[in-house]
Amino acid sequence: MKQNKLKSGETNIIGITGGVGAGKSAVLGYIEENYNARVIYSDNVANDIKKKGYPAYDELLALLGDGILDETGEIDKKKMAEAIFGNEKLLSSVNNILHPAVNTFIINIIDNEREKGELDFVFVEAALLIENGYKNFVDELWYVYADESTRRKRLKESRGYTDEKIDKIFGSQLDDKTFRENADFVIDNSKTLKEATMQIDKKIGEWKA
């Protein structure tokens, strides 16, 4: 077990990541309900910064054209996906717009919450947390783990994914070894949510003590 880096009397920033199907949303739902914490979901931020009035909106429009807009003038997620489908260069350009904008938006939220000092924790959830360098501005990185067969079962039941689609997703994500090497704390969510939350309660209980 790595040394606890959480600080008493301050707003602690925790990055939380893990492979698809590991159950990050369920774990974070428990944390939001039971602790003085705010959860920032990077996917939600990515959706927000594509709205009118945000810099990413103008940049995406300049890159992809107004064919990606819906009838209200907002960016349509499906139309945008169709516009970049199969074009690696265009996808790379879109990511070069979105990733820095998401990071800046999240860092601003973190700075504001630290300044207010009202929360014990701010959790930042991102699938690409490690790849996007979040380790540089969080106090700890938590990894939600579930074994491959459990993740595969969950994805089939909850999302109707085929084995072929699951294999492709798994192949595009970091492996367990890399997640563990970068993590300060590992939550095993292979079994019941209750067993996972007991691990969280123990970890936060040690910080409170």
C-alpha cells in the first residue's frame, strides 16, 4: 500500500480511473452520497465545452463546418461523430481541441474549490486520466479495478456489447499493470458494490483519523 497523501483540513483532489466496465460510476455515486465531495466527470465537461459560448465550440465549427449543428445551432454529437468517422487526421485535430480545453476547465474548477475550501474532496473521473497527465495536479490517483470476465459480463448486460466490440475497447485501454503502477490506491470492484465501498470507507476513515 502506498503512503496516504491526503491532507487534513484541505480540499483533497483525487483522480479516479479504470477500464470500461470496472464500475467507476457506481463507486463515485456512493462517494457523492456519503462524503463531502464533488465529482467532476470529464465526459460531461467535454459535452459542456462544445456548447455555444465556449472556445471549443468556435474551434470545432471552424474545423468541421456548420453541418455538425442541430436546429438550435448547438453541436450535434451524432453529426460530429459522422463528420470525423474514419478520418484519423480529423479525429486527431478534434482531440487537440477538446483535451486541452477539458483540462483547463477542470483545473479551473479545482482551483475554485480549493480556494473556497468547503469540500473534503474533489474527484475527477476520466478514462484517460493517466494519459492526459492528471497525475500532475491531483493529490492521489485511485484505480477502480475489476477482473476482465466481470467487466465483460457487465458490458454485455448493461450495454449489449459484443465480444468483438469489447475486445476492441479493451485493446485500446491501458493494461492493469500500468494502472496499478500509477495508482496510489486500488479499489477492487470485481464483486459487490458493498465490498468496494467498504474499501473506500476504510481508506477515508484512515484519513479522518
